[in-house]
Amino acid sequence: MSEANKQAVRDYVAAFNAHDIARLIELFAPDAQIWGVLGAGGLDIAIPIWRELHDSLEMKLEIADMAAEGESVAVRLVETGRFVKPFRGIPGVAPTGSTYQLNAMEWFAFRDGRIAARWGARDSAAITRQVTLNP
């Protein structure tokens, strides 16, 4: 199952980068739980946040490293973006057009071939520093 799960993570990254919400929904179990810097919940919570990240920060992910065992996959991502629209995590700052880059970590748990849980960790303060101090 590890190879199939690793491919599902690759598919998740491709769908995320393509802003393909329909494909992301297919990859996740209907009752999936998603934890991240901006909150936690099901797809009903995550999808609006993902849309904001795309629209405001032009966020993209690139897989740098991946490890899998059983029903779990851990991935280190290189996350990049550009601050083009107001974003709730950067209050009171007009978009600068500045870019950012950082490492992010995501951990996936699978059930029946679909993502049942996803935990994401990234240094959101680094994003703010990079897009506001380097216009």
C-alpha cells in the first residue's frame, strides 16, 4: 500500500497546485480530518482556506522528500508563493507582490486508499516576514 499512498500524495500536490478542488475531494475520505496552521476540520473547513491560499498567496507545493510506511506518508515540501491579495494571516498589510519560500511538513494517514487525515506544519511567521519585509 505504501507506493499507492505515495502516489496519492503526489496526486494531492498536483491537484493542489492546479487548484483542482474536485480532484482534492476525490482523494480525501468524506469524513477526513485536516489539521493546519489556520485551523482544523473537514473538507468544508479546508477547501475555503486552500482557495484563500491560492488567491492571496499563489501558494505552490513541491515534494522534496517522502517516506511511507503502512498507511502513513510523511512529506517535506518546498512551499513557494507570492503575496498578491489581502490575506487574513497578514492583517493591515497591503499586498506587496513579494515572493516567499519555506519548507513545510505534511503527514497523511490513509484508509481504504483515500486520505483519512492530514496534518500540516509550516512557519507562517516566515511567510509574513518574507512578503512584508522584502517588497
